[in-house]
Amino acid sequence: FDSVIVNVIHTHLEVYGGGNICAGDTIGAWATGAVSYSWNPSDLANPADGPLVYLSPQNSTVFEVTGVDEFNCIATASINVNVYPRAEINAGPDAYFDYPDSIMLYGNAMGFACYWWPSEGLSCDTCEQTLASPAEPTVYHLAIVDDFGCVNDDSVFVRPYFPLFVPNAFTPNADGVNDVFQ
């Protein structure tokens, strides 16, 4: 009898990473056990043909990686990336006021704790509604961290106007007060 020894080669592809991200974020993933890799969906993986990739889905997605080993054997593995939507936030409309008065900013943090920055010129930097009286045009940001740990912010432009006093009368009575119109 002739005999043949058959060695069965098992490709062992492993994938790591994935998990939870906030909308608009990226997350890393990597694969081992092959000499070449292909990630799908490829348009959401950068680079789509490497062992280490950055994944940027807009919705929760299952990523599959196909690996080819040195014997041209093919294996696949997958990971999940869960995408949490960012909570909505509204810093309110742009605002204009006569300095040195102030103007109320009507932010809406949708029930989350909030923080305004920069805090200079604000009456309260942790209140949704706050009085603003900056001495120069300022962009204020209202930020929140939601229940998933996702950060979101919105901004409002606040511009002070500096009224100019122009006298509209004079009293030329030689008493030294308003005798000349200037």
C-alpha cells in the first residue's frame, strides 16, 4: 500500500475592537492570523485592506474581515460597532444688545446637564438660560454629555453695540456748560 499524509491547515483569523461609539466618531479594530485582509463594508473602513483599520459608520454596523493566510486559505470574522445618536442641543438664536446692558441667552439642553464656554460675560455657565454681557463680539458654546457619554454642542453669536451719545442741544448762555455745540 502506498500512503499519503494529509496535513489539514486551519486558518485562525481573530478580530479585535469594535464596540460603542457616538455618531460621527471613529473606532479602531484589528485582525490577526492572515497575511492579507479585506474589510467590509469597505467604504466605512480606513484602510479597507489592512490588519489595523479605523471604522466610521453612521449607524450600527457589523463589519466583516476576510483574511487570506500564507497557504491561500480564507477565513472570515466579524465585529459589531454600535452607534449612539448624539442628543440634540440648541444654544438659541444669535443675539445683539446695547452695551453695557445684557441679553438673555435661551439655550435648551434637552434635560441634560450643560455648560457654557467661554464663561466670561455670562451670569451662569451651568444654566440653560443665562444673561450675557460680553464687551466684544463673542461666540458662546453650550455643551452637554448625554446618557451614552456622547458630547454635543451648539453655538450662539453675541454682539454688543456701543451706543454713541450725540447731544441734540446746547445752551450758549456763557455759564461754561454746553455753551458750544461740538
